Amino acid sequence: MSSEIIVRQYGHTSDTEKIQVDDSPLMNVGERYLLFLKRSDDKQFFYISGGPDGQLVVKESKVYSLSQLYKDDKIIDLKIDGEPIDNITAKLKKEQ
């Protein structure tokens, strides 16, 4: 089993420009994320499911919604602001 997956997002970056969907900032290399993913129909990659609610940022074992980190953007999401990741994962396990 491979430990590497491909996650696609709308938008792109280059040396001269960055294009992204307003409520879905592009992920940054080296940052940690808690992602809710859906496999593509051809099973070659994954994409983020649930819009901005499907892409949460993890900093120092705490989880943040995009709206809490990108305050200038008009992102409508769950408004999670520093919830310990253990609490989030415990809630997810409970819902299974």
C-alpha cells in the first residue's frame, strides 16, 4: 500500500502568479492539514470534499478552519478556532 496520494485543488501557482478559488486557498508545502477527501471516478487522485469545511489546517496539534486563518477572505465554514486535534478525531471516530 502506498503512503503517498495525489490531492488536486482548483487553481495553480507559478513564479509570477497565484490563482485560487476564493473560499479554497491553495495548500502550502510543509503545512499540515486535516482533509476530507473523495476519490476521483478514475481512482487516480483525490479531491477535497465539502468545500472549505473539508480543508482544515493543523498548527501545533490544534485545528483551524480556513476562515480563522484567512480573515480577509469571505470563507463560510465551520469556524473551528484552535480545537485540539484529539477532540476532532475522537468526534469523527464516534460518528463512524
